[in-house]
Amino acid sequence: MQTDPHTFKLTRHIKTSLVALAILFSSCSTNVDEKKHLSEMGINLADTYETLTSSYSPAIGEELIEFEIKISDKDYKTIIKKIESIDNFQIVARDNSPDRSYSGPNSDFEIIGWKKENTYFYEIYKNNKSGFENYILSLNPDKILKVQYMDE
């Protein structure tokens, strides 16, 4: 059985393209700009912090960024004040979830803050033309701030 030369060339081009895409995705920067993502949530750190973990996972049409940092006492108190000042701030019992019924002026942009046990949570959800963006922040008593950002 003989292979058609055009099929061979097409197969070779597809393979080459797939290899090039794999190299492109694997060579993407894995540096996460923690301050930038916090700033987009309206949080600006005044003091230095220590990055504990950081990951960036790009995919076609999606992006997932996660990081964990240890912050100062001053920044810890500032973030707690910000979360507690949200209009729909809630204190949630251990086995419950926060009330997510949003009644603000723009249903494409939702902000919710809550405290469960000793951990504070802050979430921002934005609908956009191509999908959504979602920020989820948690802050525990050890001053460990965790952020997860998803863009789809």
C-alpha cells in the first residue's frame, strides 16, 4: 500500500504544528504577579510578603492562577476590614455555605464576603462577553492568604 505524498505532507505539517504548540505552552512564563491579581480585587498590600506557593495553568480559552502568600499583621487587619465592610458580609456556621443570592445593581458583577470559623473569604465573579472571571480569596488566622483566579 502506497501513501499519497499530499497526505504525508499534511500529516507532517499537523505533527509539526502540534509540537510547536506544545513548546509554546510549555515555555509560557509561570511567574504569577500576586500584587497585580490582588490589586484587581481591590487589595493593595502595604508590606512585604512571602510567596509560599504559586501556579499558573494556561489552556485554550481558559486560565487558572493559584497562589498562597504569608502577609504582615498590618495587611491582615486591612484585608479583614475590607471583607467585613462588604454590604452582604456574612458569618457562616461551620456546616453551612454563604447565601449567594445577589441583588445588586449589576448581576454581571458579584462580590461576596464571609467568615466561617476563623477564616475569611472574599469572592468576585464577573461575567464578560467571552465567559467569566472568578476570584476566590481566603485568609486564615496564620495570615496565610490564598487566591484562586479563573478566567474562561
